[in-house]
Amino acid sequence: MDAAPDKGASERNAVKRADRLRLLVQPAVVLILVVGVLVWAFSRDLTATQQGSITASNLATLIWQHILITAAVVIIVVIIAVPLGTLLTRPGYTRLAPFFVGIANVGAAAPAVGLLVLFYLATRQTGFWIGVLPIAFYSLLPVLRNTILGYQEVDKTLIDAGRGQGMSSMTVLRRLEFPMAVPYILAGLRTSLVLAVGTATLCFLVSAGGLGILIDTGYKLRDNVTLVTGAVLAVSLALFVDWLGALAEQFLGPKGLR
């Protein structure tokens, strides 16, 4: 008698094929969007105001500022959320997890523009870090929650087996628990990356730069060329960092779990 086909395996293979296809298609979409909007913008008869905003050097500067804001946010989130999430899954600290997750929930629930304005009012300062720190607080929850979830999903029999082989608690954490939690952490990081790129468009409010300057200028002057250029570049950057997150999930997790 022939064995029944494994539907679960076929579904997993289909998901993997779809993920691989997305890894190929998404950067192509980003390239088409960027090239398309730049060709469209530079091929038009620009006004004097538009020529001041839509130049190669200005666009490069704004994109670079946006990338720096996003990178700084992600570094801060990883430095805080991964060690904190690890600590909150250790014996004696698990009861503190609801408190810290609740604080992170406040940051995620509050409007990003509200956090920026409140931080500005509290510090009476503007600039790069006044834009970065509130967005880092806003983007903290996905990584913190997924780090905790990743450790909770580790099979306890694996931990017991490691301890039975004479491993210390730190060795079990380093060689068993953390590698098994990495896919969850990367999934949370991918979400935080997209959140950071999207909310970084608001950093112009505190003079931190970024592509939001183009969007704000286009909106205030009713200049659709500048507005569309800034919006499409911001969307393209969000799609690009999401693709980078997908690459990280695909290739940085444990080989046996890919």
C-alpha cells in the first residue's frame, strides 16, 4: 500500500518556495519604485522650489539621514530588548516580565508623533537623538516580546538534557536556548525595522532630518512632485529593510530550523 502524502511537509515546502520567491521579487520592486520615481521627477520641468528639494545631493543626504535614524533605533532596541528579554526568562525574574512588557506596550500604543512631541517638551532640545530615542521606545515591544516568547518556546527536555550532560546554566543559554530563540528574535527585529523606517518620517518635527522633510515640504506647498518623491522613497526604504529582515531570518537562524 502506498504511503499517504505528508500534507504538512508539502505545505512547509510551499511556504519556503514562496519565501524564496519573495526574496527575489521584493528587491526588484524596490529598484523599480526608486528608479521610476526618480526618472519621473527629474524628467519634469521643475520649479525653483522643486529644484531646491529634488537634487541628487539633497536626496542622498535625506536618505542617508533616514538610514542613520533607523540604524540607531535598531541598535538601541537590540541592546535593550534582547538582554532584558533574556533576563526576564531566568528563574527569579520571570515575575517582572509583565511589568516591563507593560512599559513597552505603553510605547507601542502611544502615537509616535505624541512621543516625539512629549520628548521635545521634556528636553527642550531638537536634533538627531531627540528623534531617535522616542522611536526606539516606540519600536521596543516586538523585539522584547519575541525574545521572551523565543525562550519560552524552547523544549524543556533539551534544557534538561544539556544540564544532564554537565552544562552550566550559562552554557545551556549560550549553546541551546539562545540559538533556538534566534528565529523569534529576528522576526521581532524585522517588525521593529519597518516601524523605525515608517516613524522616522516624523523626525523632521524635531529637526532630525530624514525623508519626512520632503513629504512635509510637498504637503505644505501643495507640491505633488516633492510629496510623491518623498513618499515613494520612504516606502521603498521600508520595503528594502523588510527584505533585509527577511534575509536575516532566512540565513542567520540555526541551520536545523531553516
